[in-house]
Amino acid sequence: MAINLDVALLQLLGIVVGSIVVAPIVWLVGKAFEGPEKAKFSDAFWIVFLGSVIGGLANLVFFTIFEGFTANIIGTIIQLITWVGLVKHFFDTSGGRALLIAIIAVIVTIIIFAILAAVLVGIGMLAGWTWL
């Protein structure tokens, strides 16, 4: 099986940029639940970075074994378990609080990205850009 270096480099770039963007959100949510002595920014970066790498590898493996929706569900479950384990380890917290931190961080990230998308679309519409 050949490796497409363009795709690999874009995946790596996506993981690094995604980690830089999502790490502050995980850090703030962790800080709110565990306090500043346990939730450090460097730990939040490693949680996001390792979670992205391990989740990406899990999705790659499951997409080669299964097809479509089944692979997506299994990959998502593996990634959630990975994130909870990383939050539990790095923020030194219980499993339940780690799950809560992970879920709230995902929800906050989705809300921020939705607002950002709406603002960017609004700016594009005001500038008279058309997509059709």
C-alpha cells in the first residue's frame, strides 16, 4: 500500500493546528473543574495532540477493517475513551470528571466554531461574495 505524502503532511498540519486551537478550550474547561494547580496549558496541549494522533490512528485502522458508519462509531468511541483517559491522567482527576471535562470541551468547541463560521459567512455575504 502506497503512502500519499501530501495527505500525510496535511493530516500532520491539521493535528498541530487543531491542537493549538482546541488546547486553550480544554485548558479553560479543565481549569474551571479542577483548578489551576492541576489543569496546566501544557497538559491540555498534550491531551489534544495525543488524542488527535491516537484517534486518527484508530480511525485509520477501523476504516481499513470496517466500512462507513460502523467504522465511524467505533473510531469515535475509541477516541472518546482515549480523551477521557488522557484527561484523567494529565489533569489527575476521576473518570467521571474527566468524562465531563471532555464532553464540555467538545460542546464549547462546537459552539465557538459555529459562531466563527456564522461570522465568516456573514462577512462574506456583506462583501458580496457568492458561492454559486
